[in-house]
Amino acid sequence: MRRVLLWSLAGILSVAVTALAFFPAAYLAPIIEQQTRGKLTLGDARGSVWHGSAFIGSAPGGNDPITPLLPGRFSWRISPLLLLGDVDVVLENPAALSNAIRITGGWHALQISPATLDLPAERLSSLGAPLNTIQPSGQMRLSWQPLQLALAQGTMSLTGQMDLAMQDIAARLSPVKPLGAYNLRLAWHGQTAEVALTTLKGPMLLDGSGILNNGRLTFSGTAQAAAGQQERLANLLNLLGQRRNVSGKDIIALEFK
């Protein structure tokens, strides 16, 4: 009887390990959607949870198809030692990433290697309002130095700095192309990030600062047209916020609370 029980347990364990090894990559999609609050998902997932690939897209509504948000396909390799608490993940996408990203550590503390990620502005319209109205275009590149990610009681906290460089940014509603080049800096401290927006060059001048806390942005800044561009940028600026007169100059107050 004992021998039968042992063989039964061994058989069940074997089936469980085999099933776990071949878990479809598609199982990751609902996890991504949950962690991004329904903004992102995986499309055309292939392979397994441990070694697979997919494209990243905006989460569809209803029966809408998944729209690719980033160029290329992301492939991943996850060490099975994850089950023992030893995390070692490699993420690659030659079309979007400057180099492979490696995530190492344990279940509760992770280190993310530095890299840059290309983000075509045109694809942001799929994220909904107001981007689908503005319909931005241009090139954006997100870069970061080593990041520290901590997991505790179902929440994530991040430590490190990110920079979003935006070049040749334009909008469908504006005849002025490009509008300019900008930089958005995020200094992460746990679940909160200090946000700073600056203009590098261009006819539309943007600046401001704020706090991103648990996905909620509090931001105060201004938008204004460079000399000689006020009339051509009037329609676009009116969409961004309330017009004010400061020291004889018309500016748009960028307020998010």
C-alpha cells in the first residue's frame, strides 16, 4: 500500500512539474493587465511562461484587437530557480531595446540592469484620450540607470532615475512641425516619483514639475508659444489647459490634480 502511495505521489508530482514547465506564455497576459491597471497586455504570445515571446500592446476594450504599442517582439527567459526564490530573467527586443535587460534578485528585492527603450510617439494614440485627439508623432527614448524594485504585501516600489527624451514631437492639430524637443525626468522613491518636464528646443515651450504617486499624477507647469508662433499654436495650446496672462504674456496653465 505504501509503495502504491509513493508511486502515486511521484506520478502526481511528475505531472505537476511537466504542466508547470509548459505553462503557455499567454498566461502572463492577465498578470500584465492587472499590474498596469488595464493599460497594457501581451499580444500573440508564443512559447511558455519560462521561455517565450510576445508583443506589448494596449489592452483592448470589448472585442477590439490588441494594438502593438512598441516595435518588435519581446522575448524572455526565466530561470526555473524562480520557484526557489532565485530570480534571473533576461528580456530582449533588438527593435526596441538598446541591449538585453537582466532582472536578478529574490522574490522581494530585484535589480534591473540599465538600458534604453525606443517609444514611437505615434503609437501612443491607442492609449485613449487625450492622446487619441492630439495624435502625437516623433521619437521618444526612455533610459534608466540600474533600478531597484521591491515587492511587499502585494505592492511594488521602485528606486532609481528614468529619463524620457522626446525628439521632433509633433501633433495632428498643429501646423507647426516639429513642436520641439523635451525631457521628462522621473526620480523614483518607492511608490512615488518626482517629475520634472523641461524644453530643450522648439517653438512650443513646456515646463513644470510634480509628483507621481501610486499612478496618480499631481503636476503644475506652463505651456506657451515662442515669439512669432502664438497664432499658429493657439488651437493646440487651448486644448492643453486654461489660458492666463502673466507679465503681459499669454501662457497655458498645465494643472493635473
